[in-house]
Amino acid sequence: MMFWYDHDPGAWGWVGMTVGMLLFWGLLISAVVLLVRAIGPGGPTTPTPPTSDPERLLAERFARGEIDEPEFQDRLATLRGTTRPGGR
């Protein structure tokens, strides 16, 4: 009779086991989800490059031949807030 409740975890034991199992399964499921995302169809996600600033876009258009040099200079001056000597 002395050790009647020796092997019973009691109320706090049940609470502890429940919380422990929830944490265990939560961590296990999170690890699987992260692993699947990392090796999924797209592979690891790479951050998208920041959008180009306006001057760089303008230079790229000029390099591709979409605009000529006077137009490039005019637009560049407009972006910088200055006027081009002899410009419009």
C-alpha cells in the first residue's frame, strides 16, 4: 500500500507528456515541410534581385539600341534634374 501511486504520472505528468508530444510532432512536421520546400520542384528559393534604378534601366535601353544617344542624354538629364547644355 505504501507504493500505490508510485507508477502513476499524475495530472502534471500527463500535461507534460501531452505538451512534449505536441512539440515533438510539431518540430518533426516543420522539419519535413522545410526539407520538401528546399528540395522541391523549384529547388532552393533564391531571392529576386532588386529592381534596377532608373539610370541603369536607361543605360540598358541605350546599350540595346532602343534609344539613341541624344534621347539617352536628355532622359538622363531629366532623371538627374539637370539640363543638358544645348539640349531641348
